[in-house]
Amino acid sequence: MATKFWVVVTSRDHALDGVVAKAAYEEVREVEIRPLIDSLEFIKDKEKWGYIFRTGYFEINKHDFDLIESHMHK
């Protein structure tokens, strides 16, 4: 089943507060995280990989984003 996803763009520069950005929606599929754990750089402790997801919002680098996105489009 295809899932629509969206990306929240935030800024550390508060000069952009209140600026509305356009979002592009794409048809993608859900991706299981477990097969990607060893390749994701934002997961520092591979044995306790679920901890980072408990924080809610967190930043990931382009490598990790591209890896996840590539699996969503397969």
C-alpha cells in the first residue's frame, strides 16, 4: 500500500519563523527500519536503535535521508 509522507522543514534561524513552505507529496511505500540500521548514521548505538525514535523530532543527514527515500520508492 502506498503511503504519502511529508517532510517538516525547520530553521535554526528564527528570521524564517512564520514563513510557509510548499510541500510536495509523493506516492511511496512504508519501509521497515531494521534492515537499514547498520547503514543509518543517525543511529549511534546499533543495539539500542529504538532510543532515538523516542525523542520525537530529530535531524538526520542527507545520506540517511537519501537511503530511506530510495527504499520508499522501490
